[in-house]
Amino acid sequence: MSPAIELQAINKRFGDVRANKDVNLAVERGTIHGIVGENGAGKSTLMSILYGFYEADSGEIRINGKPVSISSPNDAISVGIGMVHQHFMLVEPLSVVDNVMLGAEGGFMLRAGEAKVRAELARLSSEYGLEIDPDATVGDLSVGLQQRVEILKALYRGADILILDEPTAVLTPSEADALFELLRALKAQGKTVILITHKLREIMAATDCVSVMRRGEMVASVETKDTSPPALAELMVGRHVLLRVEKSAREPGAPLLEVEGLSVIDSRGVLRVANASLTVRAGEIVGIAGVAGNGQSELLETLAGMRQQVLGKIRFEGREIRYDEHNPHAMRKLGLLHVPEDRLRMGLVPAFPAFESAVLGFTDDPRLGPGPLLDHGRMIADLSSKMEAYDVRPPAPRLKSSKFSGGNQQKIVLAREIERNPKVLLIGQPTRGVDIGAIEFIHRRLIALRDAGVGILLVSVELDEIMNLSDRILTMCGGQITGERNATETNEQDLGLLMAGVTDKAA
């Protein structure tokens, strides 16, 4: 049989940037095919061409052996291609049924279309184990369930080929496991899956074949059983990559950030952080491990001044922070900087050019312009040097922030905060959606900051990242800190129990 997908000599240019260079790719039917590469390697551009968001400058697309013209997502859907994006395309105030039906209503009278959607959702849920309440409001669902809605949307529209772009970037480990069980079920039913991910462990566990892209070109396609994470990493980056964190033992210094009895309530009156106490000292990394949604995000945002505590004390360098000075600007002035977990909603302004996003929070820096006015030339020069140091691709300060890949957006935010000489750095999900070479770079930067005497409070859902980077590890469950461990004296099982709420006292 012909492959499900054949891409032949695909080329795509954006101005001076050649995103895809004579790319060839064959994906066999009924397989899970991984595509890996550094941020900006051209993976998402290639898949956007396949799904009709972009048109190739040249080249040919064949689906099941037949040449096709795909100039819009409707064209892609008509030939059986569905796509689940890293940032979901859902209308959160609407129900599951409404989201699945949106754009495929089936006529002016919605009742018949809704009945059809409900019947098909019931069939798909039964066939693939995708149980979900059709009347649930999408905005009230967990991220994992929202992703399930996206997959149901694609299947409802008849997708035989499913493209998933960084599908686990926003999932908890248990949600990721559930996703891969679903992908195996889809494969068993004859569906073809393309999986774009930076996580080599997932590639090895979930795929049949893997293709590697580097700087817009396809450099290798191999069967997964015939390769290894180090070999793939070297193909992706073009050099040997260290897949472990190297750091020396270090005696921490004086306390920089002290938190005592902190409690935080969200806008709906729900207690998110309950009586939390912690200390971050100079020259140490304190990691917070926990399943997403257990108060880690709210804790970081409160310490950064973005939320107000209802109880508790925060001290910085021994001085208690007054209520009237607990805001992001004042905390930054003290030397407490913040890399937020959600780079798009909180770290950047997508519509701004990158050089403007790169000064957010620092617009009063006299180096960026005299008096109240900012000098665009200085701002561009400042980001240009950071882009070179952090290998941001493309190195285009004037490009809109939204046009960079997720990993390169992350590098811009990291460069903005790290290069401002923090005393304490709050950092959430530092390597979410970031490629293997950039992960190595970011880890080295964090270790260098720690060795220079900076105190770092790190939140990550990647447990191996927490264990490799941290000197001390705190665990959170239900808004409470359930335990503390020295990183060299614990393991995943021990931390897993604490993350599940089995406290030292209960044990």
C-alpha cells in the first residue's frame, strides 16, 4: 500500500528565513510517526503546510498515494487530516457538544446537527475510551480533558490522519500516560498519527518511526527500535548533547526569601495555598514537585506580587514585605524576578514585536532610553545580543512575539529575566515545549545562576527535572506543602507518595 502521507521536495520561505528546504517525508498507514527537532527546525511549519495553514512555495503532497492540493484546513479535513494544536482551538464558555459541532453544524436547524453530534460522540467515546460529559463547559475541564475534546473534534470530522503538536507540553504525567494509551488505541483502529514532541523519552515509548529535522531540512528517518535518545539528540542538534545535569555540591548562603504561613484564595473564593512555609537561600535551587493544579502556580504568582495573600508573611533579605508594596513592580525592584509558567498569557504580548516583549517589566531601565521615552534602537540592540547568546531563532527582534515557536518564546522570556541579575528567581516550567539542546542550555544557565549566589525557586511538572536541578525538594498537594527532601536522598517513589498527599506525618 502507498504511505498515508508523502511529502516531496517541500519548500517554504518567510522573507529571508527558509523554514523548509526540500523536505521529503513518508508516513506509513496505521503507525505513530514522531517528528523531532530543535525549536525553529521547521517541524510546525511543515505540519502547517500539511494542514493547510500555509501553502508550500514548491513541492507535492500525496495522501494515500494520490496528489492533493491543500490550501486551507477545510481542504485538509476533506482528505481525512485532523490536527490538535499545542494551544487548543476551543471556545471555553461553550459546551463540549457545541465545540465539536462548531463549523460542522449540518445546516440552519441546529437541533438535528446536535443530535448527530451527541450520537457520534457516544460512539467515539465507546470505541476509543474517550468518555467525556457532552454538556460540560469546556472552560471547566482539566487540560487533559480539553485535549480529549480536540481529538474528538478531529475524529468527528472523519480524520484518518491525526497530527498532534507538542501534545504533552501542558499535561500532567498521568494525563500524558492516558494520551498515549489513546494513541495506541487509534493506531489499533488503523488511524495514522504524527507526533511532534521534544521529549525523546516519549518518542522512544510511543512511536514506530521517527524523523529528525534540523535548520529546515530533514536529516534522518529511522525506525524507533533502531535508535536511542543520545543518537536522536545528536541528530537534532548536530553535536553531542549532555542528557544529564552536571552540578557540584554547594553550601547555601543566607536566607533571601522566607515565607511563613502563607494562604491564598482565588477569585472564586477557593483556597489554593494553605499555610505554606518555605525558605530559599542564596546559592541554592529549591524545587517544588506536584501534580499540576495543586497550588504551585498560585504560590509563584503570589510571591511575584501578582496575587495577594490572605494570611502569612513574606520576607525578602530579612525584611517583611508590607501589603502596600506587594506588587510585581516593587518585587522586581527588590531583585525578585519571575519567569511565569504560561509564556503566552503572562510572559509576552503576542501582538507586540519581540523587542517590546523583551522589556516588559523593565521599561524604566535608563539603558533603554532617556527620560520617559524608550529608544527602539537600543531595545532592538539589547534583544539582538540576547538572541545571539540564547540562540533564539530566527534572530529577528522586530518579528511579532506570536510568530516565534514556543521554545523560542521561552528563550526570550528567560533572557529578559535572567540577564537582569536577579537575587531570587521564581521560575515555572522552564523547559515546557523546549527542545533538547535548549533544555541543556537552560539547565546550565540555572546552575550558573545558583553558583553565582542566586536563590532559585523552581516549579516543574517534569519530576526528573526537579530531581536533577534541585538542592532541596518540596512537594505540594491540595495547596499544602506535604514534605521536604534533600535531592540526593530521595527517589521518584518517595516523592510520588508526598505528591499524593501522604505526608511525612501520615507515613
